[in-house]
Amino acid sequence: MVLANGKSVLRQKRTSEAAQTVDYRALSDFRFAIRKFLAFSQEAAASAGLTSRQHQALLTIRGLSDGNGVPIGLLAERLLVRQHTAVELVDRLERSALVRRKHDVRDRRRVLVSLTAKGEQRLGSLSAVHLAELRSMAPALVTVLRQVQTGL
């Protein structure tokens, strides 16, 4: 059977199957790259005496802080955890002297979290190795993302 555009149903089916195969490969490659980076990140955090979630919390606090700290609710949102889980995480980071809490001067109900000097130093070291790893992975990631974007 020939379609209006001149392609046969069989040829269209093969083209669709080939596109799906490419899409599956791109998705597989992308997920592999993510897992590889996350495994690297977990190991780097552990060698710095942190869990992956603690590292992510420090990064989120530093990345989103306007100089006054980050509300715990926003930290929970960015970590994709419930607020009480974020509170427990901040408790542990505070006991390790990596973060400090203070009440928002404009709204005393809100608690803001910021990094201590020790937290800044620990995050700085981790971020340097993470950026180096990302830069080494960048060409492969760009290739995979182009495959996802174009389907080729």
C-alpha cells in the first residue's frame, strides 16, 4: 500500500522502528551518562565525609542563596523531599558545623539556612572536582543530547 506522500506503509513502519531504536539508544546512553556522573558524585561526596544528599543540600544552599540564606521549604523543594526531611538534613549539617540557621528578619516564622566557612570550603573542593568531571564528560553528553533532540 502506498500513502499519499509516496511512501509505502512498510517503509514508514521500518523508518518508525529505526527512529525508535535510535531514541532507545539515545535514552539508554543519556541514562548511563547520568548514572556514571551520579556514581562519581556519590564517591566524591563520601570521600569528603558527606552523603550525596548532604552535598546536594550544600550546593543548593550556596546556589540559591541571596546572601541571607535559603528557606528550608525551598531547600526541600529543590531536593525533592518533604520539609521535615529537609529539617533533619539541616540538623545533621548544622551538627557538622557546615551550615547555620537564623530566623528571617522580615518573617520570624521562616528559618533561613546558610553555609558556614567550613561548609563553603567543603563545597568548594567538591565543586571543583565535579566541574572537572563534567567538563571531561561534556563532549559525550552533548552528543547524546543532540541525539535526543534530533532523533538521529
